[in-house]
Amino acid sequence: MIIGGKATKRSRYGFAIEEQMKGTIEATKVVSEAGLKIHVIDAEWRMNDVLPGELENLLGLFPDVRTFITIAARRRDVDQLLKLYFPIMEETGNAGLCIVAGNKVYLESDEASVSPYKSVKRVLEQAYGRISRILLGVEGLERHVNEIIKSYPDLKLFFLYDEEKLGLIEDYAKEGVESAVYVPYAVDKPLNDIAKMLADYALRRRWLKEELRNMGYNSPSTLSLKEIPPKVMEVLSKAVSRLSIYGTKREVEEKIRKLQKHRVSIVVGLPIYDVPDQVYAFSECLKSL
């Protein structure tokens, strides 16, 4: 049995905190109505932080949804954030913490220079034992994962979807370690549009940057998404196919079934088109398994 969830990027709701709060409530309502069990609020800019009172309200309004707040461990104010969130999370049975090192895109220069491993270790030392449900984003921590799970065996590893690395998840499952996968997805949407919408996401991968450099593109600075040459579009489309799930409902179902075969416990979908219909479609794909 694979558990389904939705990821939400609050930046999609604008700059005003009131609009972000409203959008998050609406998104959680859709998660609940679609029958998904998990809602991961993604870590982005500081302006997208969930306020403590807002978290308390979300947990109370939607007791059937497990709401995970994502914490970027390299942020300089991470200790203060944890102190605000911990009492609320400890009082409810439907809260969780998603710990990530933090993408450099969203960090200030001094934060980005801090060790991802040491930062995550500090957060785990504070959270483990207090918060019963923890997802650990493995990006940037790959060399240290085995050491971490020896010290903190009850957490779940949280991987960015990469079709070529599903075997690694299965290897961890054989050792008794549960894993979740974060995956951008689209059901019944055009491939070319999806490739363009996920270009920035794909271009964060070193292997794709290297492939484009070999073609003469110093990505991403020389890559204009408005006029992508056919050869580059072909490479980009293959990368997007590797890093996301899309296609007809049947094709999406087959790709989720593949995750299940590799013993993924939780699949958290980030809808490329963040509209209710896509969330309902993703849930229907999961129900068909």
C-alpha cells in the first residue's frame, strides 16, 4: 500500500501572507476532499513561512490530513522556528516535520555556505523524540544517509523523484528503512508545456547542466525558454521525463505502480498545474492501484 500526498508551494499564492494563508487552507481542503493523507508545505523563501497560529488552525480544521511543515536546516533562524512549531506539533496527532538542508536558491549566501550535514544533524538532535513523524530530505546528504539512519532509525527518507535511482530506495527498504518520494506530476497535459514549466527544476541537476554544456550551452544563462532549439528541447524533455511523472491517467498509474514495486511507502505529488482537478486526478490514480 502506497500512501498519497500533495506538496504545496506557497509562493504560488502571491506575496501577501493573507493570500498565502487562504491558498494553503484551500489546498488542504482539496487534499482532504481528494482522500489524500499527507500535505507537505514546501520550504521556499522566508516570506512563505507558515505562522504558528496558522499551523494550529490548519491542524484543527483538517484532522484527517497529516500536515508536514518543511524546515530548511541551514537557515540561521531555524532554532527559533523549531521553538515556535514544536509545542503545536506535540499537542496534535496530525503534524509532521520535513527536514531538508535547504536549496541554495532560497538561502542567503552565508547560509548556503554552511555544511548541510552538520545543519541537519543539529535539527535532528532537537526534533527526534519530540516529533513522531519526520521526513528527511536526502538531497545534498547522500554520503551521510547511512550514518543518519543508524542514529535516527524511525525517520523516513524523502527522495526527489529520479526514475534512474529507484533501485536505491528499494535497497533501503530491504534494510527496513521506509522512503517517501517527492514528484512533480501532470495528468493529461502536453509534454512540451510540461518540459518548459519544469525547465528550471530540471536545470538544478548537475548531470543535465553538464550535458547541455557539452552541447555548447552554459546552462542556464544561455538557455532561453522562449526559443529552445529542437536538440535542446529533446534533451530537456528526456530530463523532465526522468524527474517527473506525466501522461495519460493510465500512464501515470503505471509510473506510480513502478514506485510501489520499488517499495516506496509515500508518494507526495507536486502538481505542475496546481488546480483541484489535478489533485483529484492524482488521487484517482492512486486509488486504482
